[in-house]
Amino acid sequence: MKLLLLMNPSSRGGLGKQLWNRLFSAIEKNGLIYQKHILSNIEEAYELAKSATGFDAVAAVGGDGTVNAVAAGVLENPDPDLKFGVLYTGTSPDFCRFHGIPTEPEEAVNILCGNFSRKIPVLVANGKPFFCSCNPGMGAEVAAGANRMRPFFGDGIGTFLALLKALLRNRKWNFKLNRERDLANCNHLLFTRMPYIAGGINIDLPDLKDDEFVVWYLQDISRRKWLSILPGLYRGDVQGHLEILKESVRLECPEECPVEFDGDPHGSLPLEISFSPRKLNLICRKEGTEK
């Protein structure tokens, strides 16, 4: 297998580079043929993955932003057989956890060497693919705060502190789904296929077919009520409203509402959610199924 490594030196606030020597050692020990490129920005990751030729796989070496950009580029690559791998050096490995990809460098390299892949469905928001969850409103506020705090406090504590700040504000949003259905006073709403949201927060999610995704939301939650709900968000208890969807949906709001997905800001509403016409050829464990 010939491998292209797209490496983000700024992941985990620059600390991700401390894992590079272990990655290279494991790669060379396994005799993989590879070419590396150290990225100057996230946009470069997308463009290089999109235009890569002569490789069997392209691997993202970085955090969520790098994973997202490289995977999006692979989806646009003319080679339909091109595979996507992950050597994670970031702070919030929900994508890896869901797909059974280890975060320890040596174990992750072993997965690449196994060269087993499966094609996974991918959601898109306003035409841009996302691989974890898409969050308008409060989720965008939490993500922005968590991105600032994670390099200093780590994933779990950084996300928790950002969440507390958002809960104190406790802003509510009046969404409209598919231009006809009102979702009033929503504290939080998201679209996803996985139960892991961020920093240990997770929701109870049924097994989904490849053509299904969910919208999950909380309504009319007071600051006092958050005290009883918050622990359940870390246990994955059944809370709020969850609906399984198959068709593309549109979400609107009468006021400006920011949107984030996979930990980064992506403009504001309105939002169109649908499936990518192409699945992602992900390198993973043979027994690794979506969990």
C-alpha cells in the first residue's frame, strides 16, 4: 500500500507533533511506503486529498478539523477506490471512537497496515460533508469555547467549561423544520449519525440503517432543570426528542443563528442536511462497526 500522510503541526495546540516520531517509527517498522506533507492550513488538507494521485490511501494526521478536511477531499477525489485513514493527534476523538479506530500511534498504524476498509455513509450540511454532528445555536457557542479551552484543560474539562458558560446564558431558539414545522424554545438541536457529541457528552441513539440519520433536540429547559439533565448527557440517558430521518431536511430560524459541525464554525442558518452521493472508504478494524 502506498500512503499519503497529510500532517497538521498545529493539532492539539501544537502538542500533537509529539506523537510524530512514534508514528514514523511504527510506519517504517511495518514497511509501509509513504509520502508525507506538513500542512500550512486546513484548506490545503482538503485540496491535497482531493487531487492525490498514485496512492492507495490518504491519511489524516491531526485532530477533528484535519480529519474532516482530508475526508472531504477524499470524497471529491476522482479515484473511487481511494481509501481514507486516520492517525489521530487531536483532542476529541469521537470519530475514532465511533468507528473503532485506536488513537495510540502504534495501534493506529497497525490498522492502516491491515488495509481493511468499509464504506460509510456521510451527511452533508449546505453541501459540505461532516463526520460527527452538526449543531446550530448553542452547539456552535459551546464548540467555539471548547476550541479555546481544550489546549489548556484537555477535551473533557475544556468542553465542560464551555458548556457551563453556554448553560448560564441558556439562550433558546425558534427553529422551523422543512418550512412548515415549528420547533419553539429549543435549548439545543443537532443532526448526527453517532451518539458521541463532544468531550464525553453523548445521546442515546438507536441502530441506524445506512440511509438514516437523526435530529435530536431539547426544548423549554430552565437553568434549574439543566442541573438534572446535565449528568444524563454524560451517561447517554434517554432525554429530549429524537426523530429518525431519511429525506433531506431544511432548518431555518427567524434570527441569525450560528452553525458548527465537527468542532468548527460554518456560517449560519438556513441549513440543508442530506446524504453525500458517495460513501467514504474508511480504513478500520475488520470487526469495527458503527457503535
